[in-house]
Amino acid sequence: MKDNQNPISPHLQIYRWHISSLLSITHRISGVVNLLALILIFFWLLTLSIGENNYELFLLAINSFFGKFILIGFTWSMCFHVLSGVRHLAWDMGYGFEIKTANISGIIIIISSLVVTIIFWLLGRGLV
Amino acid sequence: MNATRKWILHRISAIILAPLFVWLYFSFLSLSKKNYQEAIYFFENPLFTILTIILFLVGFFHIKISLNEIFEDYIHNKKIKDVANILALILSIITPVIILILLIYKI
């Protein structure tokens, strides 16, 4: 038998990204990132219960440049996962399956997750 | 646990977690700029302690089901998959239990 010339699908290197597939894998990745965030919050509570010196050290770490970078990333990850989760729940109830609707809701989620992250950060860190 | 029940519980835990996560992140971000005393003072409110414990319990339940699904999709070796699932189970039991002990007895 000759080599089969049919395309192998889905093949990641030649795969054309759609909003639906991009958001699907981002939902998973942000979920795993949220697990890391929860572990950071675990250490926050752990240092808080161990004592003041340890807690000050923890605060120093999360208020460093790198720490803030991580916190912003975790905040976005949480916002995205919650918003995208609402979209998944709508699908579970049978709404929003049309391709056009799914694309629009996907774009709305990308933009709103960024906006909500900024609002969250400004209000939470008391910058407004 | 059968698949349908797992699916439904996964969704229910998601609905419980969404508002809790928003609340906890907001509190965490606010307290990240304040000192030790203010953080201790925050957890003197029993409601906040209870909400945090619920978040960790329900959160790690949600994480356990999610990790099982992810391992099912990406790990093809059955032995490795079983070990990974056991580790996920241990993580999702130990973490909330430690949080429970810390928040009730230490803070």
C-alpha cells in the first residue's frame, strides 16, 4: 500500500487556530495555573500562622517586581477561568452553540477578562 | 463515583467556587499591601475563616475531578496515570485539612 496522503488531523504544527480551540486549551491551562495560585494562597496562610517575621518575608516576596508579575498573572488566570467557566455552564445548559455566537462570546471573554483583571488590580491594591 | 454524578458535582462545585474565588482574590490583593496585624485582624471574623475553609475544600474537590480528566486525556500509560491520580487525591485531601487546622487553631 502506498503512503496515505490524507492529512493527519488534528496536527498541532499545521493546525489553524480558532477562537474556540484557543479558549478551550486556555481554560485548561488557566485552571492548572489557578491550582498554583491556590498553593500560593496556602503559603500565605501558612506564613501568617507561623508568625510575623515569616509573614513579612512573604509580603516582601509578593511585593517584589517578580511577585507582582506573578500576582497579576494569577489574577488574570482566575478572571479568565471564571468567565470562561460561565460560558461552559451556558453550553452545558444548551445555550450558545451556534458558531457565530460561540465566536462572539469567546471574544467577549478575552476582552472582559483583561478589563476585569485591571479593575480588580486597581481596586484590590487600593490604587484608585 | 459514576461519570454522570462526577460531571454534575464538577459543575455544582464550579458554581460555588466562582464567587468565593473572586472574594478571596480581592481580599488577598488588598491584604498584600497591609501588615501582619491587619491580616490577623481579617481572619478574626469567623465568616471569613469559614469561607476560606469552604473555598479550599470545594476548590480541591473541583481540582481533583479536573486533574483526573486532564490525566485521562494526556497520560497514556495506565500505571503512571494511576499514580498521578493517587497523588492528586492526596494533594486534594491534605491541603484543605492543613488549612482547616491552621485557620481554626493557629490564626
